[in-house]
Amino acid sequence: MATGGKLEKAQIMIVNGKRKGETIECKFNPNSYTLEKSVNYGEMKATGSGASIMQFVDGNAETLSMELFFDTTDELESDDVDDAAVDVRERYTKYIDLLLSVDGELHAPPVCRFVWGDGIDFTALVRSANKQFTKFLPSGIPIRARVSIVFSEFKTADYHKSEVAPESTDKTKVWTVTEGDTLWLIASEEYGDPSHWRTIANQNDIANPRAIEPGETLELPPL
């Protein structure tokens, strides 16, 4: 990737915790990367009909995956270099491990950003990193590695509140139960999300969500 004729190096920036501000520069830019996004649907059976209704449940975090390549072969040309100096683990891959290690300040692995010029800026947690060492010195020291890494999109709670807050009625409604109704179906109809069945159950002191009868009236409060 070039910007203004200059080759931009991909890098991983640590954005919180003890190592906040540190940068892991990729030795070589990835040949490709994959972005994947998926959602989950729940299957609910309509009573008596044998048919099923697919309802949206939630969305999964977007993932970014790629293979990174690290190599210290070119440094072997120096006469005074020792094995430890060209160990690809010490020079590069141990810093990838930091992204999967618990930070003492956070009590969790740190959040990072994968940035490659103007092409991509992805804030994430590292989900996995599979390291394969492919070239070695006679002493067994690895000098070449491929790292298959998967980042999982990170968004703060404030983002979810501001961007994906559910909408609902602004006043309590009354619903009369009919044959085949379930709390899941009622929540889906009223709130657009079957997972809000608990809101209805709590409002109406329902201990068993399956124990509702035709003719019964339920209060549907605003979210």
C-alpha cells in the first residue's frame, strides 16, 4: 500500500494498560486480510402449526484475520551477530504474545489497533495467534515465523448505548394473550427483539414464561 509514493508499514498499536502507546511494527505487510461479520438468529416454533419463525437475536463482533510474516535472515550477514540477536521470537513474536496476555493494570488482555496506512484502522482484542516457525539456525534458534492472527472488534459500552439502543413504546400497553402466543413472540412483536421476554415476565410477576393462558392480560412496559 503506498500513499504519496511512500510504502506504509502495517502496525499494531496498544491503546490501554501498562503498555499503552507501544507499537508493534510488522516486518512485512500482509498479502491479504479477511473481514468477517455475522449475526445470530433464534428459531421459535409456532404452536400448533409446525412452522418455525426465525428471529434476530444479536450480532457477533466483526473479526479481522490475516497472516503476518517475520524474518531475521538478513541480519545474519553481520559478523558480530549472535544467535539471541536473530531469534525471531525475541525480536518479533513475543510482542504478539503480549496481546494475548493478562495486563496487570487491566486484569485482561489489552485493546489494540491494527493500522495500515489509510486503508484500515481496526480497534480490537486479539482472539488468537497461531505461530509457525519455518527456518532455524543449526543451534535450533528460529529465524523465520508465520503468525496467523485473528482480531475481534472492540466497541465500548457507550458505543452500544448510543448506536444500538433499542426503541420501544413510551407508555405501558396491555396485551391480551391469544392461542399460540408466547412471551418470546410478544416481545418480538412489541419490542422487535424476542430477548426482551424477561421484561414482560418481570412486569407481570411470571415465574414460568411458558405458563401463560389465552385470555390473560399482560402489561408491556416501555424499555
